[in-house]
Amino acid sequence: MRFVNPKNDVAFKKIFGDRNKPEILISFMNAVMGLRGQQRITYIEILSPLQAPQIEGLKMTTLDVRARDASGKSFIVEMQANAEDAFEKRSLFYTSQAYVSQLEKGSKYAELQPVYFIGILDFNLFTGSDYLTRHLLLNSQTYEQCLKDFELYFIELKKFTKGLEELESTLEKWIYFMRHADDFNEAPATLSSDSEIAQAFEQAARYKWTRDELDAYQYWEFERLKFLSVEDELVTALQENSRLQAEMERQQAEMEHQQAEMERQQAEMERQRNITLSAIRALAASGMASEAIAITLNIAPEQVTAALRIP
């Protein structure tokens, strides 16, 4: 493949965290946040550029992208390829941490600037079919956004199912790039017609990467695939457990059905017995002899005798 996988943490930061290519991140954020006209971001300072770390310490490396615009607003953009418990809580923690860290000793609260979090997830986090969701602090009665300093956006890649020829908006093109860039040997015209996405493909081109960057990329790719393998094994085990549970429930239902059928048959036999007993007694009371009762009811004479002995 000519291009790296953007869902890889190192690749993501290489593409979107290059201080010399801020227009890539700007285009992506404007598309995700739906900013148009004068609201569009036109300048950002990338605060956490990629520096390919040594493999030994790579696990401790923070690989999200952090930026700040001209007005002081902060942005955290993170790719999360593997499902993680309480990811939404971690997102809130990062956002809050970035907000609090603005306030230095002697500063005023009024100087605090908004923080925006964008999480790109290669797993499903929320219910619903929307691949992009925006989370705000709203008044529960008026739904007015009175507290505007926190906004969180989540892109759930697996919920995006459009094909290449179906793409319309810049946002859709970016998400398609995230999902499929490493499937191509050449950037498709549908995507590269957007100059910033074309630059993103250039950033993702393997031949432009240093050996240290490729080593870091391969390390994270191995970790990602290893996690997916464990996850697949867990899914298989859970599916097998569900199958066995379903089989046990089926067998239990079958046993309950058989038990109910036996009880029904026993009840029917008891009903027929009581009918026969009543008939024997009625015929005996009319003066009919036991032999005649047995012939009339088509039963053995012993049954007539036994029935007449029952008090």
C-alpha cells in the first residue's frame, strides 16, 4: 500500500499534527464543527507536533493533536482506534484539564477560553445511527446553550457507510479518508479535488516518512492489530457463550414442554378415569350386572369390580 492507515495513532498525528501543514487540521475541524463564513477557523497554532519517539518509550507518548486559534480557543483532536472503557469520561477529563490549565496564578476567570474536543473513534460509543454527534451544556428547560466553554464532538467511523461515489460534503470526504486512505495506491480524484485532503494524502505517503517514523507507525499498528485480535477472540468467546446459553435455554424450554405434555396427559387420563368411574356407578345403581357393565363400556370386568370397591 502506498498510504499509511490514518486510524493508526502515529499516522494520525503525522497527518494532522504537522506545524507546517496547519491547513489540513483547519479544514478537518471546520468540517466537523460545521463552521462557515466568519465562524470558520482561519488560523491555528499546533501545540503538540509529532516527534517520532523511541520505541521503548512509545506507550507513554501522548499522540492526540492539540491546537489553539488566534482568539485563544483550545482544540483537542484524538484518534481512538480501539474500544476503551469510559472513553467519554476520559474525553471530559482531557477537556476539563485543558480548560483549567489556562488559568495561571493571578489570572481572572474571565480570561478562560472555550475548549473543543473532537474524538474520532473506530468503534461505536453511543446508541443511535448518527456517525457525528455534538455534545453541549444546555439549559434543561429552554435548551439554550448558556455555558459555551465546553463542546465535544464524536465521530464513530463504523457508522459511516457511504461509498466513494456517494460523497457530497467535505466532512464526508474527510471521514471516508479516515476509513479508507490505506486502501488506495493513488489518491482518488473525488477526494484529492479538495486541496487539504490532497495534502493529507501526501502526508500519508509512506515514501515521505523517516525510518524512525515508520518504526513507530509499525509498533502502533502491531499494538492496534493485537488489540483487535484479542477483541475478536473475546467476541468469538462471547458468541460461543451466547450460543451455548441459547442451546441450554432451548433444552430447558423443551424439557418444560415435555413436562407440561406429561401433566396434560396425566390430567386427561384422570379425567377419563373419573368419567368411566361415574358411568360404572351409574349403571350399577340402575341394577345392571357387572358383566353387562363391562360389555357396555368395553372395559375389563376387573375394572368394574375395582371401581365398585372404591368408596
